[in-house]
Amino acid sequence: MNETRTSYTLISGALIVCASIIGLLYYAAQGRNTKDTLSVTGSAKTQVTSDQASLRVSLSRVATVNQLSSGYTEVARDLVLTRDMLRKEGVQDADISESTVSMNQIYDQNSSAPTRYELRQSITVQSKDVQKITAISKKIPSLSSQGVIISIDFLQYYYSKLPDLRVSLLSDAVKDAKSRAEKIAEGTGRAVGSIQSASSGVVQVLPVNSVEVSDYGSYDTSSIEKDVMVTVKASFRLR
């Protein structure tokens, strides 16, 4: 019985020693791997010109309950005048879309029931002719001379080739990361070898010369000219 216990004790001790050795070897290997790699962040940026524009305007009329019928008629008239103006400026019907008329209740102070109603209808123009849409946005207020009550909701600019551009920029960002790694490695007497891993950051679409980046990415729609920037975190083997 004593011999059996002795055998178990020896075996248990041997297993503990083996586990300790394996653990030390693992951590030593991890340390070597850390020392033999270098992680850096690279970036690439280019300037683009928006190739699509979206303009949305809203027509509005305020009417009492007894005036609702005439209010809808006035909105319909304003829509015709707005569409005519857009056609004269060279906008195709296929590029124009319109919403249904919505109605919002208006309450006067100390009133428990609506006393008036606001009728609204939006018109959206989308076109690849960015300059034309920009010029039209400046002429929209002139419709007020014909009695049209109209306001601009937004004028937005987009770049349609962003997915393809992102791929190209990612390649340049990796090259930038490697260049930075080489500069850092020079100071340690090491050389940069093959890339071990790489992960891309979010895309930043910004007004030209803007530095207001976001951790979640950003897409500026207010500017025709834009800066597109991507970042890459890459790890390289050191020789």
C-alpha cells in the first residue's frame, strides 16, 4: 500500500513538473513572438469630387378646418409651379419624386382642440449633375414671387465610387504602414519582413482639410469636394 502511494506521489509530482515546463516554454515562445513582430497604423487619403446630388424641398400651407379643401388646392398648385420651374432648369421628370401630403395639427395657447392644420408635401430631386442641382437650390426661393410657400430641407452631395476607392486606399494604407514600420525598425537595427496580420479601420469622408474624424466613421454630405481617408493596423515580422 505504501509503495502504491509512493508511486502515485511520484507520478503526480512528475506531471506537475511537466506542466510547469510546458507553461514556461509557452510564455517564452509568446515573448519571442511579441519581440519579433511590430504593429503600426498606416493611413491613406485622397480628394474626390461628388458625382451625385440630392435636393429636397417642402411646400406648406396653413388652413383652418373650413379651409382644408382650398389648402389642398393651393399645395397642388404650388407643386405644379415647382415642377415647371425644375423642368425649365433642365431636370428630367424621372429625377423628381414627391411625397404624399401630410397634415399636422396646430394648437393655439390654452386650446384643447386643433384650430389650424399645416399641410406639407416634399419634392426630392436626385441627379448626377451636381452643379445644376446646386444652382437650382439657389433659385428655389424665387418661387415665392409666384405665391409658393417653399423651403429647402437639405442639399446633399455623394460620391458613388466610394466602395472601389476604399479598396485602392486600403492597399496604399498598408504600404504606408510598412514604410512606418521600416523607419521604426531602423532605430533598433532590425529589418521588416512579411506582414503577419492587418485590419482596416472605418472610412472617413470629410470636408477638404477637415480633422473631425469619428471612431465610427463619418460621411460628410454638405461638401462637393471631399477627403476620403482610411486607416489600417498591420503587424510585420521583424528579421
